[in-house]
Amino acid sequence: AAIGPTDVVLEVGPGTGNMTVKLLEKGKKYKLQILVGDVLKTDLPFFDICVANLPYQISSPFVFKLLLHRPFFRCAVLMFQREFAMRLVAQPGDKLYCRLSINTQLLARVDHLMKVTLHTDRPTN
């Protein structure tokens, strides 16, 4: 997600902070603000880019929350369980094509960027 120096990045579920550090290195100026709480019950602040690695059980509600967020954001890079990701990008005629596919693709451009294996998902120091 080509992060510019003035972009506001929302990172959901930062875990140990490995990705947070990499995101902070991308901007020329940055401000770190930590919000604690349930992302599904929280009003999201303004942001240009969202990055998240979400548990399966909140994947669908979070996607719909993002799609309804105003003002519109520019980009979201989200990591989901493979089955859920494939439903997001499914096309008519695919066995995974469903309400989620239709609504998501109606409101956003959806691309499958990469498959993350156990080894690529491990944080690096």
C-alpha cells in the first residue's frame, strides 16, 4: 500500500508491533496513537490506509464495517484465513461466490495479493 508521508494509517490488531515499526519507517512524519478496545464496537477514526491481520470470527463484520466507513479510505491491505479471502474475490459461477463476494466487489476493488504460509507469517526481528 504505497504509503505517502502525509497518509494516516490505521493498523488493527498490532500484536507485538513488528508491522507497526515497519509502517512508522515508511513516513517522513508520523504520530503514533494507540486505541484500545473492540474494533467492531469502536468508531473508526479518519484514515487513508488500513492494515490488519484479523481472526476468522470477526473477518466478515470487519469487512462490512470498513465498507461502510466514511469518509472513504484509499486502500486496505488485510490478511484473512484463506477460505475467507477466496470468498472475497470469488466470481459469478465460482462455488465460493456469495453475498460477501457481491457486496464487497460492489463497493470496493478486491485483489488477492499473496498466499501467506506458516513460515512467511512469522514475525522477523
